Amino acid sequence: MPFEGNRTLDILYKAQRGGYGILSQACYDTNSVVALIRAAERCRSPAMVMIFPVTLMYGKGPFLQFCVTAARDASVPIAVHLDHATDPEHLELALGLAEQGIKFDSIMVDASHAETDEENIAIARPYVERAAKLGIPVEVELGRLEGGEAGLRMISDAKLTNPQKAKEFIEGTGATILAPSIGNLHGKYINPPNFRQDILQDLRDTFQGAVPICLHGTDELPDALFRECIRNGVSKINLNSWARDPYAKALGEALLTKPFPDAVEEATEVFAAVCERFYILFGSAGKA
């Protein structure tokens, strides 16, 4: 088994069996990582530190090493995930670091910008195979989400996932985690989202727990919609601005009036409080 003992898959498979969701929170700096793990330990919840390629390119090996060390030192299961790696330079850096022993627990090879599913598979598969040799499972996107954030490519041609093609797509790419397009988008929703829960239900029935399902595009979603997606088979839930924006606001304001360490601590607690809310909402609190 190439992924035996892999943290991401251990966390997600347990969540699937237990019927709860896992917070995969974007972290842009060390304070965010500390906050996510601090909150997870308080709630006794598993969690995932998620890094965008723009952050990896900025911090490179030293930042990833910090994330991995913090995750391993935590008293609860924490995985480190690279989100939306679309460009060869992102993937080459991540896989190159893994070959040096500084390794993500999972990565997303995002070829959803491809014109066809066949092209998506052709782009993703070589990276999936390289990652597998390093013991790193890969997430892929079937369909295409609209929008963009945090240095991601802007996409303006959304395409819903066809559940009938999902098994063939996973087998074609060799990937382990699936991110579907169900009406979700990156960035803010102009209208209330109308998620195709039938797609999630079909994917759940197709894979029977063998392929974890990841929900992207979660800005400003109502709590009830998160719960519904979890009931319909989602186990990995990516969050970004929910914690990032109040953290940045708190840090900026506190730095104007307080000593630097006090300002950082105050902002860290703001980030942690958001994480705690989602550990409870997703049902992962107490599951570590």
C-alpha cells in the first residue's frame, strides 16, 4: 500500500466512516498554522493545514518544514495539504521538496483548466504517479469551478461534474481524492448558491467511501448547507476567507496600538476562534 499511514487519508477515511467533515483551512503564515492547531487541540479535532501555491512559492522549504513540524508535534491528527497546484513550477517545487524529505501529506493537482476530461487526465497523471512513489496521495477536480482567489487562475467557464464519468476519471488520473463541481465557485457568491446535492449523492454511491470528496468554494455558505454536504458524502471542506479576513483585520488594528507580540497573540486567537466554530459545525470536535 503506497499510502499506508498517510495522515490525510487516515483523517478523511475516519471522517467518512464517522459522518463528519474535516476543516482544511488555508494558512498564509506561521501565526495561522499555530492558530489552527491550537484550536484543534482545544477541540480535540483532526484538521488540515492547507497551503496555496503562492504561499509555497514565497516560503518554500523552510515554511513547509515549519508546517510539517507543527503538524507532527500536535497532540491531535493534523495533515498538511497543497491546494490548487496548477503550474508545473508549483508541482516541481512540491515534489522536489518531498524528494528532499520535506513532504506534504497530500497535494491537489489541478488541471481543471483543461478543455476536456481526457486532457485533464493527461496533465494530471504523470504528477499523480510521481507523487504516489513518494507516498503522497493526490486530489483532482472533475468539472470546473468558476472564479479565482489567492493567486489562483481566474476561471470563467464553469462545468458541472458528471458523476457517471467520475470512476473512469479517478482511474484515469490515478488520484485518490475528488473535488467535484456542483455549483460551487471560488470567491464570493452573488446569488444564494444552489448546490447540486444529487451529484454528491451519486458520487457517494459510486465510490462507497473509497474516494474522499472535497468541497471547494465555501465563502459565506450557510451552516445548513455545510451540514447537508457532509450528510451527502463530503469529508474534506476547504475554507479560506472565513478565518483569513478577520485575522488580517484584527492583526492590522492591534498593531496600531499594542506591542507586536500582543497584537500577534490577539489575532491568532481570532483565527483560532473561527476554526473552533467550524470544528463544532462539521462535527469533528471530540473525534481526535
